[in-house]
Amino acid sequence: MSPGALAVLMLVIGVLAGALITTAAYAPELRRISRLLDARRDGRASANARITMGAHAPGVAELAEAINRELDCAMRSHIDGMRAQRDFQRDLSALSHDIRTPLTGAKGYLQLAADEADPALKRRRIDAAVERINRTSELLDALFSYTKASDPDLVLNAEPIDVREIVEQCLLGHYPDFERLGWEPVVTGTGAPRITEADRQAMGRIVENLVANALRHGSGAPELRIATAPEQTILSISNPIDRPDELDVEHLFDRFYRADSARRGGGSGLGLATSAKLAEAMGMSLEAKVDRGRLTIELRSH
């Protein structure tokens, strides 16, 4: 055999030997990784099981670490999903109770009215039943509005709108409520229009929900500030509240959130959550803070 042929033969033998050594190093580790993943999929291994290395074959350790990171991410997503499902079931149970209570009351008043001979008393009981049915209707409307605002495919039509005009229309519509409470809202920043690119209907709903929240849960007249155009804050509404220490501003815009003191004023716990969703859909955000017994909510542009 010529020296050249011998050199080629030795090279081939070396390559084959290297391949065998590499296979011997990699194959057991890859089989072990495969068995663990199969066991996790079939439920034969704990969801917390992670890949460990028996040998340090080049590249396999990095592969194991990458797989473990994906397993950790999947576990976090699973836990977040379970928490969201638990919170949704809890919220749905609370809403079911809130709907069932006025309906049960309405049914009771109607039964009493059916057996009542006194026309005046019959009328009062029917009116009480109607009031509770209306309350149920308000809850269902609020739930529909929240569901619509939460739709990821929601399309809003942005156009130049005057925030001042929307605020003034909202306050005018609530004039009887302010008069009943003896409150006179303070509005600043009305000297010039604040033009903002937004959906008119969505902006109207946000302002309506903010004012309604102040009326329902506040302990004094609100102050509204329409900011000038260069500012990031578009609108802020501030009002004194009872027991501010009971209010968790971090969860104020959560679905169905209601502080204990706020339950006295009714509400579905969906108004501010709906407003936050609508603001997000328009590239804006709602932020809240409590300072010196006053709750301030700001609508801000990004």
C-alpha cells in the first residue's frame, strides 16, 4: 500500500473512531432527555421535573439548559392560566350573586303585590320590583360593555375630538345627580379646546364611567381638570372618598373590583375596568392614586 493510500485509510479510521466516540457520548444523554420529556407528557413525571446532565458532552448541556428554560416558561404560563381561571370563577360567582339578589327581591315584591288589596301598597311593591329588575339590567349592560371593550379584535375609529366638549356634555347629563347630592363639580382647563385623536364613543364612555364612579363612591364634589395639549395627561378627575385606606389603587381597574366601602354605593365593579380597556385600545392608559383622602384618576396618552 502506498504511503498516500495509507494516510487516507488512517484518516477514515480516525473519522469513524471520532464518530463512534461522539455517538457514545451524545446518545445516552439525548435518550435520557427524550425519556424525561415523554414522561412529563404522559404524566409519569412531575411537572417540576427538569433535565439534569449525567455527562458533559459538548453542546448537550446548552441544549438541556434551553429545554429547561422552555419548561419553566411553560410552567409559569400554566400557573398564570390557573390563577386567571380561578379569579374568573370567583368573579363570576360574585356577579351571579349580584344578579340573583335583585331578581329574588323583585320576585318577592311581585308575589306580595299579587296578594295585596290596597292599591297604593300594591303600587309601591310593584315599583320596588321594577327598581330591582332595572338594577339587574344595569349589571348585564355593564358586563356586555366590558366584554365588548375586552375584545382583542375591537376596532375604534380615531378622529380629532374635543375632550372639553365631551366632559361638559357628561356633566350636564348628570346635573340632577349633582343637584340631589348638593355638589357643584369644579372644572378647570376649559379655556381652550383639548383636541385628541380618539374614538368619540369610547372617550364618552370613559368620561361617563369616571364621573359615575365619583358620584357613586365619592364623599364630595369632584374636581375635573382638562389638561392643555402638550401635556401627557389628557383628563384628571379627583374627589374625596371615605375610608381611603380600604382602596387598593393597584387593583382599581381590575374586573369586578370593589372596595368594601364602595359596596355601599352599588355598582358592578366593571365601569373602571371597561374604561381601562377602552383607553388601552386607543393607545392611552388610566392611572390612579390616593393622596390626603382624595382619589385621583388620570387619563394619559402614551
